[in-house]
Amino acid sequence: MSKHEGPQPAQEETQVTPLSPASQDGKRELIERLARDSPARLVLIVFAIIIAGATLLLCLPFASRQPGAASFIDALFTATSAVCVTGLTVVDTAEYWTTFGHVTIMISMMIGGLGVMTLASLLGRAVSKRIGLTQRMLIASERKSRLGDVGSLVTTVLVASLTIEALLTAVLLPSYLSWGEPLIEAMWHSLFMAVSIFNNGGLVIVEGGLAPLAANWGFCLPIIVGTILGAIGFPVIVDISEHWRSPKKWSLHTKLTLTTYGLLWLGTLAAFLAFEWGNPQTLAGLPTDERTLLALVHSTTPRSSGISTMDVAELSPSTLFIFDALMFVGGGSASTAGGIKVGTFAVLLLAIVAEARGDRDMGAFGWRIPASTLRLAVAAAVLGASLVGAGCLALLHFTDAPLEHILFEVISAFATCGLSVGLSPLLPASGKLILIGLMFTGRTGTMTLAAALAIREQQRLIRLPEERPLIG
């Protein structure tokens, strides 16, 4: 029936019913109940909806420069990579997508970088005008904050993200202007790059890649600083900003994150210089200052952002192995980085040290760490390793690529890092779908699992008798 014709009564009732207050209340109650009873499931649903929306936008004819619309699998892969702030690509981001596509990708990275728990809490607040107790427990567990501070923390996350991105944009702008770009274009490229850096998105719209900028300190230093700020996590940033004059007041989470992250960063820097100094495809033959800058960048970005100023496929096998381990560990909890998180890695190391010393308890910086935290760390690490193993097995079945390259690409997808040896664009549709699944589960799986296990922890009145099986 045309919109100009008079509607029949029955048809009019059908059209009005979905907009009725009762129907809207029912939908709101359904979302509120889901947010209250299963926030982890709500997180997965919300992330899936955002990826679906970004995919549809990238499938529009004017989102790509190619004749017709982008293929669905390429749009889905790019949308997942952007929302999960990974950075893996199957097409050239700079040349394949139009400005509309670039804006869609940038907004997707901003949303994904806020974190799944923050996103779920914002949705719950928008629907019910409050954050439920279960959501408060989940987000407080992720952000390591007090329950009463959750509402203000959500606002702090938003303000901190926008502020840091604005500062990075201002710092990057002179570099783009010095290359002769008009002011508006330079501002746009600076903004996109700032969002990609801080959210550890790893996607760039610099035609030809960043290799020509490898010796540009003014461009690469913001990449290093912005990546670290995004990777250490919002709880650490907030804690430092509140107690920057009194490091003794920093929480155990902050101290563990900074210490572990710093030691891993220094170890990576030393290993990169040692393994690549004589590599003619990477550092050999370059001036000392350029070698130093390349080493600084590539000891930082494998942890999370995946931004590279050289061809990763040219790195030595020893360096690729080091990068595998670093990507798997990732960045800090409640950060824009992926991986099993440095806090998880630190707890596992502390447990090993305590067991080697024969200590009954494990601890650090004068605090005892409960056994329940160790169980969560083991669960997150084992789940991550299992996903990586399953992904490698699947890709070995569907492709003829060497295991070395498959392992690197799989860990990069799971850890939402984005470094690539060039395998992703060569994969068949089945292989791309495997990486899409790894990016999604890597961004949402370990975090929601840890939160769900923490919420489900119970105190049993009756405990089973104890007996120790043989270990080792």
C-alpha cells in the first residue's frame, strides 16, 4: 500500500503496536534483565552488534574505491579488526577504502578501545539510568576499582580517551603539515593516526605504509608514548594521576603492571637489537640513531598496537619468536591491548617463584595474592593457549603456509595486536573466518571468562577431603 493511501484499521493497529509503551517497556525489561543476570553475555551481544553494523557500513558502495561494493568477507574482517582494535588487514586500508570507510573504521576503533565492560555499563546506564550491582561487580573486577566509583570511572575513561587522542593529534599534526598536506587533510590524518595509536588499533591510512617514516623521531615517538598509554590500562592511568606524588600509594595492580610491562619492554629492546643488528633486511647498514628508533618502536608495538615501520616478514626467526611471546602476553588489564595481560603473566611468575622457594603464599610489594587470583590467571592463560592451538591447527588444515607464519598470524589475531607477516590477505575465506573468530574471542573471551568466574565464586560450607595428585 502506498504511503499516500488511507490505512485500514487492522493495518494501522499492526503499525502502531511495536511503538506502544507496553512494547517498549517489555524490550527495556528484557535488556535490563540480561544486563543484570548475564552481563558477560550482554557484552558479547553488544560487540557482535557493533561489528555487524560496521560491516554493513563498509559494504556500502561508497565505502570502498573499488568498482561496486566491497566483498562481505573483506568488510567483516576489516570491521572485526577495527572494533576489536587488532589491525590485521586483508586489503590496503589507505587505498581500498574511501573517506567514509576510513571514518567508519576510526569510529569502530574508538568504540572498541573503550573496552567491553565499559561499553556494557554505558548501555546498561542508557537503558535503566543506573548501573546494576552485578555490572558494578564485573566492571570493578576489571578496572580494579571500588564499587561506588564505577559510575565516575566510566566518565573518566571517556574523558581520558578523548583527551589523550586530542593531544596525540596535536603532536602528530606538524609531521603531516611538513609533508605538504593541506591543513584539513593533515588534521584528519593526524586524528585517525592518534585514534589508531592510543586504541592500539594498528590500522593506518598512510599510502605506502610507514616504512618511509622509520627515521622520523617526531612521528615515531608519539607512536611509542601513545601505545604505552593505551596498553597499560585505565586503572593504572587513573591511579598514577591520583597519586603521582606518592608512588607508595599505588595499588598492587599498578605496581605489578608497570614493573612487568617495563621489564618486558627492556628485554624486548635488548633482544631486538641483538637479533636484528646484523640483519641486512632490517637494521644492518642503517645509521645508529635510525637503528635505535626502529628498536624502540618495535620493542613497544608488538605488545599491543601492531604498528610497524618495517616489513615484519623480513625479521629473523628469533625475533619473530620473541614477538610471538610478547603478543600472547599483551598489555595491561582494562586497557586497549589484548593478550592474556601482563597482570596474568606476573601472577603466574609469582606463583612459580613462591613454589620454588617453598613459600605457602605468593605475593609482591608487601601484599599477599589470594589463590583465587592464581586460578583466574591459569584459566585465562590456558584458554588463550587453547585458542591459539586450535587456530593454528585449523589454518594448517586449510592452507599450505608454514607453521612459523601461521603461528605468528594466529597469535596476532588472538592478542589483537595486528602485526602480520603478510599471510592474512592470502588466506581463503575459511582462513579469514578463523582469524575473525580469533579476533573476537581474543578481545572478549578471556576478559568475560575471568569476570564470570569471579562472580560465580562461592563459599562452600562443606569441603571435600584433600589429596594431592602427582605433578611433574
